[in-house]
Amino acid sequence: MNTFSTQLNALLILILSGIIISAFGVQIFLEEQPCPLCFLQRLGMTGVAIGAIMNLRFGIKTKHYAVSLLSCVFGGVVALRQTALHICPGDPSFGEPILGLDLWVWSFLVFVCSITYIAFLLFLYDPEYATQKTQKMNWFGKLAIWIFVLVTIGNILSVLHSCGLGPCSEF
């Protein structure tokens, strides 16, 4: 298995985990409850990370990158939808902008950057390594997966706290 590519997949997982943790920070410390579209964007980021986790666990395959890319498209469309809802002049912004941009704009940029990152990883893809038996994962990959699992559990609990078992209401 290509060690450099696996390290880059683990890095992608950690970056996405950090972004979702930052969203939790805004939710907890700035007391801004996420809307249903925000939860869908987090779901898209989770899908991107799941594709990278599949690369770490089962070996690097184009199918796994496809999972991540489709999740990027899903999340990017949701972020664009939310941007379109608030693009009209005079529309009140929801929440505090971070570095001058709303969180849904940052989310769209994360998906665009993820697509670019995954395209770079596809350039590194070597079919010869895909046919090799899966090797043991190193500590960095394991750490990335465990952090992501904890973030995902936190996200699920956050959704259950905000929405319960039914559909979320608009805030």
C-alpha cells in the first residue's frame, strides 16, 4: 500500500474532523444552533471522511474515492442551496460570520478543496498497490479514525438533542 497516499487520506480525515469540531465550537460557545441544512453539510463531510477511512481500512481504491467525491457533490449542493437562500440583499445573516464569511460559505469552500485534494490523491493512485493485500494500519491512521468516530458520535448526539427522532424544525 502506498504509504504517502495513506498518510494523506488520514490527514484528510483529521482535517474534516477538525472542521466538524469547529462547528461544534460555534454551536456550544457562541450558542448558535445548527439548522437542518447545516446538519446535511456535516453529513456530507462525514461521507467524504468515510471514503478516506475505506482507503485506510481496505486499501486504496478508486471506488472509495468515488464515495468521497459523491459526498463532496452532495455537501456542496446543500451549501450552495443555503447560500442561495441568503444571497438576497438585505437578507439577515444567521450567526456570526467567521473571517467575514458565513459558515455555509466556508462549508462550500471545504467541499471544493476536498474535491481538489481527492483529485490530487487520484494522481497518486497506483493500480499495482490496489491489488496488494491490505497492510496493517499505522498509528496515524488509527488516530485519525478514532478521532473521527468520536466526532461522528458527538454529531449524532447533537442531532438527537436538536431534533429528537423526528424531522428538525427550522430555527
